[in-house]
Amino acid sequence: MMGGLAVRSGIGISILILIMIVFVGCTNPTIDIEQESEGNFDKDTGTTLGKKENLTFPGTQMEGALPLEEIKGDIRHIYYAGEGRILISAKKLYLYDLATESILTEASHESAEIEQAWMIDNGFVLIQRVESASDGLTELDLNYQGIFYNEELEPVSNFDFNQLLEDDDFLVSLKQISFNDDGTIMAYTTDLGLYLYDFELEKKTEVLDLSSENSEERSDIVALEQIGFTNDGTQIAFKAETLPIDFDQASYDTFGIVNIDGSNLSNQTFEDYTCKELIPYNDLLLLAEDPTNASGRLMIMESGTNEVSIHSLTETKESGIIAGSDKGAYFASFCSTDYDYTIRIYETKTGKRVAELQGSVDDEALLYQIPVIKILDDTKTVILLLGSKIEEIETEMIIDHF
């Protein structure tokens, strides 16, 4: 059984809900993996307690730290921040410590609908899409602005991503951007190609030319939809769209890897398995299925050896929504029906199910869109963000442990 902390965040957020559930037959919150692997799960009833109570939290808060209820504005994004911490994006950018359940520091910031943060050595980098009126005042220009922060969320430097784009070039998604571990190199892909940008040398390098008339040179790739550094930053893994043999047919999903110098390009499909979502790590890659065509499986590939394994999950539909943990030791699946949802957590290497969380919501609209799920390996914490992509409703944030 899993105990949890549920929070609704909105303008003037002040509601903090704490659900503490005692583990059956245990005094330690760590689940007995052998017992759980046999399917003996205790299930959360989803009961909500004391909606407007002012609650205190276990643990000691750091000097000067603030509780989660001090967050201003609606929580729209959360990101991994290392050492049992997360970044919370709302009216400000907050560094939140899950062990002390407190805000460690904050930075001036306005959450954007389209944004992404990456954890790098000695800090973080965040990119937002900012819409501004064009010269004609009838169209919107999409500008991507980035900022580097140190570990205390103090701004270090800014950069204008649009300066790297050609006049006829554009970026479709922030999933087309990745940073190496120390944050000195950014990989990004557009409709024209895959590139590296060295911030220290201020140098742009082409890895793949996607505009070349010779499609065989790029393994018939039409577009790279998602990318990520892997294998100690020496390679870039990608999810792609590839040209069909018959040009009257639609492009199809493929997965591949290329060295950062453009060599050893591979672009492949798998028998009876379609990769739709890439979750990259340094030593392994999670290749998740299409939510609309889930088969109840998840493919894992080891970086370097390219050895593949496929895990079978509990339910067929759950494999369509997969989230990886901060270090990759675990992954979570999500499925919902009406007002109820289920999160299952598995070991990445073995595929063994180690925990299950069931809950319910008061507003069915909270489950209309794919949720944000984060898992922290060291603290065995699960964070669920519901409704963060829908402006008309308040976000619900649930923190739990396994």
C-alpha cells in the first residue's frame, strides 16, 4: 500500500492534502518486492481528508525554507533536480526538497505552456516558447528563449535559441532538444537537420542533413521528432519519421542512433513493436508505444551494445503512457477509467512490478490529458501532476512513496 500527499494548485494556492496510510504488515515504507511480484497488492482507497486544513509535515525544514503551500500560481510543470529535489514551474521557479517537504529557493519566472528544463552539472537550463506579435500584427512569431541557472537557481546566462535557426527553418517541439551532462553542448533538430551547438566555442555543427536530395545518406529519415544524448554523450538517440518504399504511403515510425560526428547512423524498425516515445538515459533507452495502439509491453535497449529486451506489463492499455525515473532504475505506467486511475511502478532492468497506486479524482477532466509523472529513485517517490495542461481547471499534484 502506498501513502501520499495530494495538492491542488491554483491562483493563490493554499490547499495541501496529506494522506498517510500505514503499510499492512510492515513498519518500513519500502515494499517487499518478492511479495509484490506475486501480485499481492494493497490498494489506496483514494480517500481525501481535510481539504482546507492547515497541515504540518514530518521532518525538519531547512532554515529559511518555505512549505509547498507557499507556491504562487498554478503548477504547470515539474522537473527532476537531483538529490531528492524537483523544480516546480508556476508564477516562479521553485527548487523543492522532497525529504524536508520545503521550498529551498525560488527564482523570478513565469511558467509558459511550452517549456522544458534539463538538469546539468552545477545547475539547470530551461527553454520556453514565447509568442510575440509579428510586424504585421496578424501573426504570432514563436521565439524560444533559454536561461542557465546555477544550483541555487541564480541566473547565469541567457541565450536566444532562434538565432541558431535559418530563415526557412523551425522547431516543432522541445523534445527535439537535448543537453549533454555538463550543459556545454546542446543537440537540436529541425526540419533541415540535426545539429550540435557548443556554448563555450559558440560553434554550430551539422550532424545530419535532412534536406539532402539523397535520402539514402540519411537513411530515408524525414524528421527527427525526439532526441537525447546517450552513451556518455558520444551518441544521439532519436525517434524518427521515415520515408516509405512506396511514396503514395505515409511515413512510418522508426528509432535510431548516430554518433555526434554523424558517423554510424542506424535507423530501424522492430518486428511487431512500434516505438512512439523515446526516454533516453546514459546507459539505456526506453522505447514506449503509441497510446492509441498499446500492446502492454515496453522495449528497453542498452546503450553501447544495443541489446534489446521487452517487458510485459500488467494491463494492455497501460503501456501507452510511460514515464522514466530520474536515474532510470524504475519506470511507471498510467491508465485511467472515468474518475479512477492506476499507476504501476516497475524495475527497469528486470521488468518486475514493485508497486501500485490507485486513486480517484473529483473532476473527470483532470484525466482527459496525459499526466506528468516523475519518479525519484533514491527516495522512491512518485509525483503525479493532473490537469496541468488544461488552463480552465486547477492542477492536482499528488506525492507518494513506494
